[in-house]
Amino acid sequence: MRLEKASYKAIKYACVNFHYAKSVPVNVFGYSVFNNDNDFCGVVLFGTGANPNLAKEYKLNQGQVIELVRVALNGKQELTSKALSLSLKLIKKDLPLCKIIVSYADADENHFGIIYQATNWIYTGHNKPTGRSAFIINGKKTHPKSLYSKGIKQSISEVRKYLDSNATEFISEGKRKYIYPLDKTLIEMCNELKKPYPKKE
């Protein structure tokens, strides 16, 4: 297995074809994964994430904490955990100022973060949002913010009146959070946040 810096073309193809979200996150960079026969297996991507205060929790500066945003692979790779481990070594070399990597396992997809557990990430807890997090409109999950552009209020009654009479509210199960310290001096601090790994029942 080998990794090399991913082109936008590779990123787009892997995200659309190999990942359940079927979307390409913005402001990302990462690595293309190839098996021993040089077949393209997908990408491992990192980015600044959606949270502008990502670094504050760890008393670090913006840019010192990044997010693992996609592991979009087609299953032909030797081991997913090996691809992730190799990408972490490259990130440490390519982004020497980065000190911590954060990632999330989507509970709505019944993900527990097994790949993070296999590569010794630190589990810090299950973030559960309060209240409705989306609408199901015409069978598709739609973020409430996208309704503003259509001039529709963020209420189920408005959505049913103007968009889909059968629309429902979607209550998210949230995400399971993992962190990976690249800086050895931060391992103790990260371990203070450590919780037992979640397991499937």
C-alpha cells in the first residue's frame, strides 16, 4: 500500500462514489490510497472542519487542530486502519504545526468509530444535539438553514405547507468524538479526556 497527495479529481471521485455522504467537503486536503498493484482505492481527507472553535477546547490556535473529514475507500485496500495510520504519519510531516486531529463517528449511520479504536485514538464522548436537526423532505434529509434561501421558516408546519405535506422532523443521534494527539507533550492532556470505547450491543 502507498499514499500520495490527492488531486481534486481523485477527491471528488472517491467522495461521490465511495462514501455514504456522496458529497465533497470544502477546504480539504489529503492522500490518495493505492494498493500494491497500484490500483486506486480512494482517499483519506483532512480539513479545518465545520467548527471554527475547534482548537479552543484544547487551548490551541486555529490550524493546530484539524479534522479527519473523510475516509472514502472502495474496499480494495489492504487494511483501512493501515491507510489511516500511514496518512497520520504523512500529516505529521506535511503539517508540522498540527498538534491534534479530531474526528467523528456518525451515530445516525450506526458508526462507533471502530477504525479509530483500531488505530489507538482517544474517545472523548458522544455529542448529542438537542431538538430537531433536519427535515425529511420528499424522502431527502434537508438542513434547516437551506430553507432560508427558499423564503420558508424553519418549522414543520411551513415545510408541510409549501414543500412536502408528508415531511417529518429528523432528530439526530449525534456523533461520537475521537482525538489523536500528534504532539507527544499533549498526550497527558488528551488522556484526561479519555472515556471507554463505545461498543455495539
